[in-house]
Amino acid sequence: MTNAVIHASVPMKQFRCPNGLRVWNAPKSRHDTRFLFKEIFERRCYEQHGITVNNGDVVLDIGANVGMFALSLMERFRDLKIVCAEPVPNTYACLERNLSGSPRRSLHDITLLDCAIGSTNADATIAFFPQMPSNSTLHLQEKRRHWEKFSAEVTSSELSNLHRAFAFLPRRVFALFVKPMLKDAQTIKCKIQTLSDTIRQQALGSVDLLKIDIEGAEIEALNGLEEQHWPLIRQLVLEVEPSNKRVLSSLVAKLGDLGFSKVTVESFAGGTVDIEDSKPCTVYALRMTG
């Protein structure tokens, strides 16, 4: 079956981003697509606190979604090797279409993997939200609890960060808006493989940036990285869901022990992390050289 036939069989819609970029995503995911663009193209959320990408780098993009991060890098750099992992079939089809259609595709070495990343090689079930594909998760109940608590605590400035149209919504209205999105979950079978097996399969001698944003499975992904492969990782960006913030202290200490000389943790809203709140945070870790 050709890629064109596969793409035609998957529901998707092309959205126009503020910079003119056209991106394929699930048909009802307009707000989600806009949020991803704002975070990745405008705020550069994975390139903060000293994290950099250069021409010729190797990037391992775990939780690639529809390829927004890869597209951002492809637009600005040359000769990158990018390995993208995305387990949801619908989202993977959009990822493939977006990257293959990029006018800069020929300037880079791109590999797409249709699997999740975890602590062991296994079969699993992932939940896909057609209106919020970027929230697809291996941990459905945790995700629903997180959004229920977030809807009750979120501030107007945080709502504006999600989408400017949400800025003036009362919390109870935002909760009513989100609830049907979270109910509309499709469960799909997927394969899980470890980071170490991915590194071996792709024959990666180094990884300049390991980006992990996988909605609650991030610690499991790190647990699948064998000790022998940690020295290959020069920089790490890891989104940590609220349910995993309890291990932040031990994670930061471990990264220091592994040779990451600069580790920064930032809240979704910016600034200091409160491990009791309902907001995710991001860990930025790098090895200082020179």
C-alpha cells in the first residue's frame, strides 16, 4: 500500500500556522495544533536553559506527534539526523505526511518509528484523543485526573498560554470545554520498545539531543535506557507529568551523577515547580563542554 493510499484512509485536515506553514493533523485538532505551534515555533519550549541544536546534530524525538518539533529543526538547520517515535497510527500518518512534504526533507536524514518508548519491549494500549492528539497517553486514567485537577486550578494567564481564545474563559467554562475532549478517547494497540534498543537499531554513536514528551510515560522511557548508553546523551529535555513530579528530586540527582553539569527544572507556567499542583514541568539537562 502506498503512502498516498494510507494518508487517504486516515482522517486528517491541513491547518495553516501563523508563519504560513501548513500542517496535517486530526480534523478536530485546530486548538491543539495552534498550541503546538506556539510552544515549539514561537516559544521554542524544547530549546531553553542552554539546550541547543546545531547543523549535523543527532536528535532523538520521543513523542514526535505530527512532527512540529522536527519541522522546526528542519527549517533552521542542515544535515540533521532525526529519529522520530510516534505510536498512534493516525498521528503517525500525519507525521509522515508532514515531514515527507517538507521542502527541506532532502537536507536531512529522517527516520520514523511507529512505536512507543518504555522500560521494556512489550505490547500496550494507548489512548488517542481526536481533538487533543498531543495528549495521547499510555496512562489514560492519570491523564483524566490530571485534566480534571488542572481545570479546577488553572489561571487566566495559563489558559492564555494554551490558547489566546481561552484567556477570558472562567475555569468552569474551560472545564466544560475540555471534558468532552477527554471523553472522546480511542484506545489503540501499540508496540513499546526501549530507548537502548532504539539506539542499537539506529546505530547511534551519539545523541546530541534526547527530547521526551510522552504524557506520563517519561520515567518509564528513561528506565529503558541502559547504563552503557547514558554517556551517549549530550542533552536531555523531558516533560514530566504531574503524576511523576514526586520523583523529580531523585531524577535531578541521578542526572548530576550521570555527568549532566547543568540541570534546570521549569514549571509549565514558568518559574519554580510546585510538586503538589496539577501542572507539568520540564527538565533541561546538558553536559557542559569546553
